Amino acid sequence: MIRLEALTYAYSNHAPIFEAFDWQAQRGEAWVVLGPSGCGKTTLLYLLAGLRQPTAGRVIVDGQPLTRPRPHTGLILQDYGLLPWATVRQNVELGLRVRLFYGPDGKHAPEDFRPDVDILPWMERLGLTAVQDQYPGQISGGQRQRAAIARTLALQPDLLLMDEPFSSLDAPTREGLQNLTLELWSEKKLTLVVVTHAIEEAAILGQKILLLGLPPNRQATIIDNPGAAQADFRDTADYLSLCRELRGRMESNA
Amino acid sequence: MRRRDVILALIGIAVVWQALSKTLNLPILPPPLAVLQAFFKGLENGDLLQHALASLWRVVAGTALSIALAAPAGLVLGQSQQLNRFFSPLIYLTYPIPKVVLVPIVLLFFGIGDLPKIILIFMILFFQILVLVRDQAANIRPELIQSVRSLGAGRRALFRFVYLPASLPAILTALRQSVGTAVAVLYVAELFATQRGLGYYIYYSGSTLFDYPAMYAGILALSLMGVSLYFGVDWLERRWCPWLYAN
């Protein structure tokens, strides 16, 4: 599904963050990119979203080299992703309205896009019906992230990218949304890439964990975590030992 | 602000005015009732109305012209750091010039008629709108832009769904801040080289006809125009930017 081929990326006049970096993710896998601040994990997500272009090398998604955002990729950011002047419902509809704006041109919207997509089931599924006429400033952080998820999933993506999606939420809300994310991932057979700096979140969401260190990142460090996405994984000894291992690795990387 | 308070304030002003006029007993300060009479007479015989409409047209045309040119320019500057770097010293120098001092120059260049007045109002509003829209557009969070881009939005859709609605409050704030100044400068501009407009009417009634109630009626009309433009902008903001008022 995703292949990075000798990826090099550097912001202008800065040392490279990635240097000849190779990495692959298969369709349907749940990945977490974990690392300390400044390791380049958000940059990696923007590269996967087609919002940034590599300095050298290639980003290949679904067999195609990426040169711009791909209609079947969904991106959810930590915060500020919703239009403050639009109601929850209008925000959830935004992706569809953008597609209607261009029509099915294969560039901004998929060629097979049909304008009759209904957002209502998504509003209901994510518990947004009661707040549909409110503005993002009036609802809770958890509801805002639910709205962002509904907006993205209404476009039926096959690849879902999330940048620190739950880091500003309180613990119970965060756990609820982590479970929901896993539920939707398995139900919609998504390929999932979540970027986080939280070790616990990585252990819960990532079947596979890509560990980034201080730049430049040259080699992919991958940790398998088959227990993720299973019910009650949080309460197992495996979970605790994985967290311990991740913490140790992050400390030795820093 | 409650409507009742506004009405009370209005009554307060009228009472003070009435008392002053009674105490001073001078022709240059007629009582409010006499002014109201002159005001309605002027509306009825079309004299005052015609001047008021001339002024209103200049304000509306100048405002429309400045929005039409400043809002897109502000959006472009807000999106492009390079262009902004090039133009901002120019704006920095010209923005604070009190535009009223340019009245003689504008009149010399554009002669008599509506055009110089419209251009003056345009010059006042243009910079206000330009600067506020530019700053608003530049301050849109990159996360917002990126997440809308990830939904497939290119330049046109970003403009339609992000930049345009984001700049609307800035346009309205600019209008609210400067519509009073615009009316004041219009008054000054209408003192010269014209026989139409409230500025002319006020000046002519006061210093040539010595018809003071008519002069005050003109002042009242000009004030009403300023106040209604101000409240009109408020009303538009409530209608077009409801999210600003959602608790």
C-alpha cells in the first residue's frame, strides 16, 4: 500500500530529516509512527498525504508515485482541522462539497465519485446528530475529533493518516476514540498510519510500530505488536512490557 | 447593548440639548423640535433628501469599490509572503497618512462631481480592509489549510471554502472601524466644488442662508447616515458570521 523508496527530505537550509529512507506498509495494516518531538514524524505523515514532496526518492501509495493529495487518502490532524465558521454538519459535509465543487475529475475527487453519498449515517455513528448545528468552538475536543473522523470517513478512504489525533483529549475520551478508531479500521479494512509521541497510544493502536529517532533517519526501526487492536490489550502483561521496551528504545535513541 | 438603553440615551441627549438651547437662547442653537421640523420638511420637499441621497451614493460606491479591490488584494498578500514582503513597506508608509489632507489634491486631479468624493472614501477604506484581510488570511492556521487540502481542495476550493469565509469578518470589522471616518471625510470633500451632498447642504444652510434649523437637520441626516451604516455593518455581521456570536 505504501512504499518509501530512498526517501530524502530536508527543509530548505536545514539538515535532512530523512536520508535514503526505505519503508513499506501493506494494505490493511495498522501502523503507528512513534518518536520524540522533532524526529520528523509529522513530516512523514505530510509526505504520505502528498502535502509535501520529497527532496529525493519516491513516495508510492497504491502503486502510484505521489505528487499531490490522493482522493482516497484521509488525513486527520490533532486540532484546528475544522472550519470555525461552519457548523458541525457543514464541516462533516466539507469533503463532499469540495468534490462536488470540482466534479469527478480524478485529481481532486476520484473518477468514480458519486454525489449521492449520505453523511447522515456517519453523523449518527459518531454521535454528532445532537450537535450538528453547533460550531466547533461550542463542542468538546472529543466531539471535534469525531467530526473530523466523520468528515474523513464519509469520503470512503482506503488509507487513513492521523497526526497526534487524540493528544489534546482527556484520558477516557482518548481511550474511547482509540477503540473507535480500531473498530472503524477493521470494519472498513483501512490501512492506518497514526503518528504519536505517546508510548501507550502506540502500543494500543500499532500492530506495527515505526520508531523514529533524532534526524537524520536512515533506517526504519520496526517493532511488531501483534496484540494491538485486541480487546483488553490494555490490561495484559504484554502491553506493559511493550510500553517498557518502547520507552527504553526511545530513551536510548534520544 | 439593549434597545431600551439606546432610547434612554437618545432622550437624554434631547433633554440636554433642549435645556442648553433654552438657556443660551441663541439662533445658532435652535431647540431639537425646530430641527426635527426642518428635518422632516427637508425630507418632504425633497431638498434634504436629494442631498442625503447624493452623499449616500458616494459612500456606498466608495465602499463597494474598496471592498472589490482591497479584499482580493488582501487575500493575495496574506497568502504570499514574497508579495507581502514587497508591498508591506509601501502599505506601512501610506496606511497612517490621514487621508483627509489629500482632499485638495484629489479635487485637483479628479475635478468636480462624484468621482473625487468616491475616490477619497475608497482611499480610506481600501487600506483598512487591505490590512485587516491580509492579516486575517496570513493568520489562518496552516493545519486548517492542510486538512482542507487533504480533502482534495486546490487553490480555487481553498479560496471558496477557507479564505473567503475567513476574511468576511475582517472586511466587516474594517468597514465598522472606518465608515465613520469615511463619512467625516465625505463632509469635508463636499465643502468644495459641488452643489450636492450633505456637506454642501450643511455649509450652505449655515453660512449663506443662516437657516440654522436646516443646518442642524443636515447634521442630523449625516449623523443618521453614519449611525445606520455602522449598525448596518453590525447587522450584516450577525447574519453572515453567526459563529462569532455563538457563545
